[in-house]
Amino acid sequence: MILLKKNNLELLFLFLVTFGYIFFYSFALPAKIPNEYFSIPFRGVLFLISLYVIFLNFENVSKRKWTIIFTTLFWLFYTFKSYYSFQNYAFEPEVKNMEYWVYIKSICRNLVPLIAILCINITKEISEKLTYFIFHFLLIIMGISFLYEILTTQHFSRSPGIFSRYYISTGHYGLSLIILSVFYYFLNPSKKLKPALGVFLGFFALYISSARSPILAVAVIILVLLLYINKLKYWLGMALFILIFVAGIYGLRHSSYATEYIIRLYDAIFEGNAYGRSHYLAKGWEIFMNNIPFGGRTLFENGMYPHNIFVEVPMTMGVTGIILFVLYFKDLWKFKPEYIKQNRYYLPYFLFFIQYLVLVQTSYCIFDNVEFWCFAAVIISIILFCYDEKIKSNDSRGYAAGNY
């Protein structure tokens, strides 16, 4: 009975920390009140649940100690550098006012929940139930957002839908729903209605967001899958699709049907227009080159950032941060394709990780990239669980040998 309750709590926690949280970001816009009234209490409760999950899985804290140690060192060093930055660099007043929120987000919204995820044994049963809940939740919440957009705002460009988040996030919620819809279609091709509805609602969210990073994420995900399948006919199919897509964007841009989304895609493909991101990238790299060992400031004077995690980490934490970042992800090298073959319900989470890995190349700063860090922790936890199970299966004594 205790085990059953523990598994249910872990399942609920994983649901809330991966996608369930967006439910609490869907009240503020319709109610026309600040989102903090909903998000802060939710994050507080999630923080407490995280502590309890860690307590329940303390045995795994010991087993996975080096993974947790490097995760903790990364976030503590980033928090320290944020404190140092606010004390030693000039910021605009509104940025200075968010100083303590940066610390809270780094520790309470990122570090502690991430440790809790890393403590969980994400079994086949948990992953199957979690995927089922996420798919149906996204179907419902994106359906509500669709109706809200159509019946209320009717704002089809850079729109967050019903969510109190940046419009780019809405585009990625749509892509996540598309990923799960395609996954469930191939899982059971005879059931087409829900996957078809999911693809429609996902593409609608993509369209109203006008976000370009989900399109890039789709390309990267397809590329990764093609590298795995590695069959000529699929490579030729992808090449043909790219040609049609690029030609379609070019033709629509020079027609009377050019929407803002088409213009933004055209600017990215044909003009290399990053809408100011190149300036922040160059500025971030300059700060790193002037502070190589430990990095410089964590945010620019106006609160902006390099819009690329592989520049932001060196900028904020220098070579020390780069080393911690590499150690943070050291367990990815233990991944084997057979883990997904043995449990296909793991696949969506690896695709979500790739999706948000693309996002952190274009948007959000380190402490606001919650989805990226979350899915990184999920797949690392999956890898460690599978690695441990493989050791057990090869050990005649029936227990895992060694630390990892």
C-alpha cells in the first residue's frame, strides 16, 4: 500500500513538473489578474512535494550521488555568480528589483525539483501512465486554448493562447502535442481520431505563436530519427520536403497571403535575420573572453541574455561553468538505443529533450529554461534506471554493483 502511494505521488509529481504546471498558467489571462496569484502558490506546493519525493527516495540519492552532486554544484555556482553580479555590476532598476526572484527560481524552481526527478526510478509502468496523462491533458488544455483564441482574442500572431507565458512557449506546447499525437498514431494506427485532433491543435498553437524555434526543433528531431533509421528513401523524402517547404515560404512571402509568421520564417531562412539575437550572442562571448576562468555578469544591464545556453554558460560561469555543465550531463554517455527498444514509452521524453535543447539555443536564460532542465533530468533518470537494471540483470547476486 505504501509502495502504491509512493508510485502515485511520483507519477503526480512528474506530471506536474513536466506539463501539468501549464494548467496553473491558464487562469490569469481569462480572469485578467496577475499570473503570480496562481504560479507562486503552485511552485511553492511543487517545491514541498519535491522535498518529500527526495525523502522517499533517499536511497537513490546515495546511489546517484555524483549526478546529484554535479547538478547541485552547477546551480549553486550559478546562484553565487548571480549574487556576485547583482552586487558588482550595474543594472536597470526593474532588473535590480528581480534579484531575489533569480535566487528563488534557481534553487526552488530548478535545483530542488531537478534533484527530486533524479531520485525517481522511472519504470515502464510510470512512463506509460505519465505519457497517457500528458497526451490527454495537452489535448484538453490546447483545445480550451483553441476555443479561447477563436472566440475571445482572435489574435493569430505571437499569441500565447490562453497561457500566461511568452508566445514561444505556446508554440512548443503545440509541438509537444504533435510529438505525442504522432507517437500514439504509430503505437495504434487503428485509432486515428485523437492523434489527428492533437496534430490539428498542435499546429494551431504553432501558427498563433509565430515561433520559429519549434520549426527548427522539428527539423532537428527528424534529422536525429533519420540518422538512427539511416535509409536512403527517407533521406530523399526529407530533402524533397525541405525543398518544397523552402520554396513554399519563398512563394508565400511574395504573395498576398504573407502572414507575419511567413515573414518571420522567410527572414530566418533567406536573410538570416535573428531579430537582434546576434548582438546579444556577440556581447555574451565578449564578456566570456574578458572573464575566462569564472565568467562575468549573469544578465546584461537591461536583463537580457545571449539567447544561447552554450554562450550563456561561459559568459556567466566561465571555464568553471563549462566543466560543471559537461559533468552535469555526463550520464548521457550511458544511453543505449536498446533502452527505448525495451520501453517505447521512453521515446517521447528523449524527443522533448531534443525539442527544448533547440529552444535554449534561441530563447530564455538559464534560470527560466525550466523545460530544458526538467527533461534533461527526466532522461538522465531514465538512463540511470535502465543502466542500473542492466547491471542487475548481469549480476547473479541480483543487486547493482558499483556507484554511478
